[in-house]
Amino acid sequence: MDSNYKQMNVDKIILFRKLILRWYKQCGRKFPWRNVGISNYKKVIAEILLQRTKAETIAKFYPSFLEKYPSWVSINKSRLSTLEKILIPIGLYRQRSGLLKKLAKEMVKLNGRLPKTKEEIEKLPFAGQYITNAILLLVKKQPAPLLDVNMARVLERFFGPRKLADIRYDPYLQEVAWEVVKHKEAKKINWGILDFAALTCMSQTPKCEGCFLRNRCTYLQSHSV
């Protein structure tokens, strides 16, 4: 266990989970990729499209993309130029299209079945830390953090800042994120944190006044509002 974590107040993590789950139940956003019973393909596609793009933007784009590409086979058969054109509205279209093609090719080889272990998942094209964690959480139903810049912002403001620039390699932030979601409601905790980051704990103008975390927030204690 990391020495930084030993200094962390475990009660604060428990409180954070409890409050985030309560808030999510009342204020959580509704998106098609969060619907019960959707296929693993649709879950993975959503997480790939969501990277570095606002959820509201993807919510408008997602249904039409799935209509054009209902399976890994359909992406694999598509021309790269066609896929690029379809992805233009959400940006990063060259990067996304190339990686989606590579992933689709691999998934067709696997008959659409995602690997079972974390180590095997990490070998898939496009499966960086975030996508690997998303598959573990949403497909394999294992607690894992959807740690991006938005989740990192919430965790750092509440628990304290990281030391390294890259969130993927900061041991303190990684430990906090994994401990926070180590819970039977890991999926809802993740979604709650991401929604809270989008609706309340924004980057430039956080709505600290009236925030349900304000009494224990490290950020608020060191910043005037």
C-alpha cells in the first residue's frame, strides 16, 4: 500500500462515497449508454467516443453512429475514409477512426468476445488505462475508476492534489481513485463523480456555494469563494 494512502482518512472516503451516491440518485444525468441491458459492444463504443469529448455531444451522436455501425464487423468492413467522415462532427476523427478500425479488426478475430483478464484487455488496440478500466467496470463488473481529468479534478479538490502531471502515473491519485470506487455500487460512484464534475465541480467556475461536499473539501479550505 502506498505511504500516501496510509495518511488518508478512511472515514473521508466512506463519507465521499455516501454523499456522491446520494447526489447521483437525485441529480445524475441520463445517457443511452447507461441504460440497463445494452450490449458490451455499445458500452465500449460509448467509452471510446466519450474520450476528450463532452457527454452531451456524444449523446446526440451516439444513436446515429450505432445505426450505421451496429457491430464490430460493420466497422471492420467500413472504408477508413467513410468512418472518418462520419466521425468529423465529434472531432479527433482521424485518430478515432484509425484506432476503431484496428480495434474492430481485433474484435472480429475474437468473435466479439472481450478478453477476460486486465492484462489481456490492455493488449487490445485503443485499450489504454481508461478504456481498460471502463471494460473492467462496465463489462466485467469489477470495481475500477473511470479516471480522466474530470474525475481527477473532483478527487484532488476533495482529498488533496497529486504530484505528477500525468494522472495515469501519479501513485497518490491512482490509489485514491481505486479506493473510492472499491464498492458494490462502483458504477454509480463513477458516474456520480463524472456528473458532479460536469454540473457542479467545474474547472473554471465551480459551484462551491451550497455544494454538499463543501464542509470537507480541501480545495474550498484553501480558496476563497
